[in-house]
Amino acid sequence: MPCCCSCMAVMIGIMSTVFLIVSGLPLTMTAAAGHWWEKEVMYQIYPRSFQDANGDGTGDLKGIEQRLPYLKELGVGFVWVSPIMKSPMRDFGYDISDFHDIDPLFGSMQDFKELVAAAKEAGIKLLMDFVPNHSSNESKWFMESRSSKTNSKRDWYIWHPGVDVNGTKQPPNNWASNFGGGQGSAWTLDPTTQEYYYHAFGEFQPDLNYRNPEVVEAMKEVLRFWLNLGVGGFRIDAVPFLLEDPQLRNEAFNATCAKTKFAYFCMNHTYTQNDPQNHEIIQGWRQTVDEFDDRVMFGEIYAPLDDLMKYYGTPFKPEFNVPFNFQILGQDFGSPNDLRNASVVRNEVASYASALPDWCHGNWVLGNHDNHRLMERLHNDTRLASTVYNFFNLLPGTPVIYQGDEIAMRDLYIPYSLCRDPMCLKNPKTFFVDGRDPERTPMQWTPGAQAGFSSNSSTWLPVNPDHVTVNVETEGQSATSPVSIMKRTLAWRKANPDMALGKITAVQGDLSGDLQKDLVLVKYRMGASSAATVANWNSAYSLSFDLLSLLKASGQVSVLFSTDSSRVGVVEVQTPFTLTAGEIVVVSFKEEIVIHA
């Protein structure tokens, strides 16, 4: 069932501070119980790189099982495991040949069942990565579809005879592949029937045809299959790509852009993404998942905020429980997007809080297997990376941690000769930007050989040489290391679920001087109280300011938690208040609330 709140909120701006006016809010509030996926922390496991138990140089299911105690100690409540279904692995699992089996690279179906049971014993739920947009071109479905024009599965994929251009057969339109390769067409001519099939991604990933009811029902059955095996739900891949324009109209193309970038990034994807009928498909998935008790759907949707929020659906026709929020993940290099500047964070948090429907639960994604690591985006500032992650761990909503980010792992430069990622292989001139191998290197557990990831002298991607200092074991011995700070932060968060279930009411924006570039202050309702998370974005210097005035508090302000372990217990705030370099505090306070009948 969709999450519900007892109040409706409208966002307004006052004096450069973003506020929420809360209407219909009782003076005394009782905290909602909340679902597990609202209160707990998600951790993404990229299984090839997490832990190798059998010594073949690639991570596996038994490796994940071995590391469950670590995840529990870290404070993780549920894990999303990137694809482990049977696959030729040309896109490392995002090209599925059998939606009902485990790939032998990772283990067996019995290994999977044992992992689910062990995770349950540890109090950790497991989410599968569901890849519905396409299959592998080696799947039985596609092999049948391509065998003849009259095969019963022909219409399970998108086929077209092509068009004649000056006596030459050409694709039906200019749609481009997301995986690039110069002008890389999204259409490939199949020699068996001499027709083109459509693939939004690689030519080895033909798109399924969701205008065919048989496909829709087949994929619902896939969901039920894994739900019956005990998974807690799904992370659903590449959602905007499900349906395409049935008229196959050309997309607007910028030829000047294409001189420096591959074609896909120079198009307005009006006809291949975010089709309005996508929502009907997702509603059907939600109904299927809701046949099972207390399961969840997270959706991968890279889209403007207005489009993103539509993927929540409505209270009467719900879609995703949580569409991933990539607002912060999208902040990269250079002004005005430099994540090292606190103003960038304030703006993005305010924009997201303003757009989030009141009945919906938010989330914060800072890293994943498709984007450069947070450390790379912060120019390898370890202290700031710790501040950024834990700041979002201390906001209402569900935080999503990408494996290794808790120890501030860095990207590793992978030369083209060692590339494994198809985004790298297809783009030799820009592989160092477009390739995704750098953020997928093996997890760094120890300072020893192969970082404790594998007993094999050769791993599927090389281990980062900095593992001698950046690893779980070494950092666990220091109270000020990134992993130790995150453990304390997540422990406090787990003990205070009202924060996770809260609603952001204001993002302080009326700042000047050093506060403008270094301070982030977000207010929210925390159960029956007002609270705020306050962070010093400067990793080198302390910051002193009048916190009482910024909060507009009446009465005592208390520090409930600090990432600086030298602050012990609940401390009353005095003026001026000083945050040490990179410090984050959670404070409680009283303020006047405007009540509307």
C-alpha cells in the first residue's frame, strides 16, 4: 500500500529560505510506524566486485553471504543486488537470457535460496535487480522471435523492414543507441529475416515490446517467481525506455553537438523515453508486487523532477514506492554544479522537497555502478565525502549507499586495453569519461593481497592500489575514518526512525559570507518535534555562527547527535555555535507552527 501522511503541504519561498506551510497538522503528532524500506538504509551490491568466495576472481552469492555480518554491523537494513540472473554477461547481467535462473558465474539457485535465508536471519532484506526493458539476444524468447516473421514470439520484440534510401536499406528512423559508438543506430539488421530490431542499449539487448499483452503478463510472472522465493522487492532498471512512439518519428538532433559527442547525447528523446503509457505498465507491476505482503519497488528513472514525481503514481493508482532521486548524483564538476559548494546542495534538497508529493516517501542516491564515485566528483576529498554521505543519511527519506562509498573508495583509471564495459569499448575516444569500469573495481576489505576480495592473483577488474590504506579493516581501527563515522551515524538513525519518516519543512537559503558556501541547514518534523540537520561543508576549517537565530527557535536548542565523537551526550546550543571541519549535527528545537483550519 502507498505511504500516507496526515497532512498536506505546500512549498513557498520566503526571504530566500524554502519553507513548507503545514495545514491540517495537529499540535501533538504521533509518529507513524512506517514500512521497513522507509526506515532502513539501502546498500547496493555490485556482485561481480563485492566478494569472491570460490577464488575465480569474480564476486559471487556465497561471497555476499560471507559479508552479511559486515552489512549488519554497518547498519544496512536491505540490499539491492545488481543482476544475477542468467546472462551472456556482455553488459554484466543487464542482458538477461533467462529471467528464471541464476547465472552460474554467481552460483546456483540453491546458493540464492541460502543467501535469502541467511539475510533474513541477519535482519536484512534482499532486493533483486529487475531488467524489464530488454532481454539478451541469446534468450530463448528472442531466438524464437528472430527465427521467422510468423513465429508466435515475433511480436515480443520491435521489428521493422527498414526504409529504402536511394536503393539502400536503412533503419526506419534516426533513433540512437544509449551505448553510443559514433552515430550508433538503435536499430540492427538481423540477417535471418532481413528486418531491423530495436535496441535502446546494445545491439545484444533487443527491446521487449510492451504493446504486446503477452509480454506484459510474462514479466508480471517473472516478478511473482522471485517474490515467491522470498525477495523483499525489486530495483527496476531503465524505466523510461519501456515504450516508444508507435509512429517511429525521428528525434530532434543537434548536428553541432554530435561533432564532440556520440549521437545519443545530441538528441531530444521525445519519442523513446517517458511515454505516458509507461505508467499503465508500472501500475500493473505495483498491483502484482502488492499481491505479496509488505514488498517494495524502487525505480531507476533519470528524468526532470516533474517527470520523476509522476512515477509515484497517485494514492489511488500507485506506481513505484520510491523512484530513485538522482538530483545529487547529477551534481558533478564545475560551477554551477560543483557539489563542493554548499549552495548547490541546498538548492537540490529544496527543489526535491518542493516537488515531492506529501503522501510520498523520498530518497537520496549519491552513487551507483553507472556513475563516477562520489570521491571522484569531490576531487578526492575524503573528509568532505564522509560529510556529504552522512548528511544525507541524517535527512528524512531512504539513503542509498553504493558499495565502497562508506570507506571513500575512489575511481580507478582503467586503460582502454583493459576495458570490460561496453560503454567503454564502443567509445574509444571518450572511454575515460563514458566508461563505467572505474567505479566498479573490487571492494576493498583489507590492506592485503587483492584487498581481501579474492584469493585469485587475477581479478575481473584490477584492485585499486590505494587499498593498502583505503579498506574496511584499516578504517575500522580509527574512530574518525569514513566507515567508523558512517557506522555511528547509521546506528543513531536506526534508533531514531522518526527522522527517516519525517517531512522537510525548510532549507535555509538566506546566508552570506562563509555561511553561503559552507553551511547546509535543513529543518524537518521528527515525530512530534521540530529538528534540523546542520552541516559544515568545509573540510578544512571550523564554522562559527548564530544557530539560534537561523533556526528562529523559541526556547532551548539541543544537539541530539554529532559526527564529531568529541561531542558526547545531548548538549544545549549556545551562541556562537561552532561546527568543526566537516561536522554534522542533528538538533531539536521549538518553533512556532502556522496552523490552518
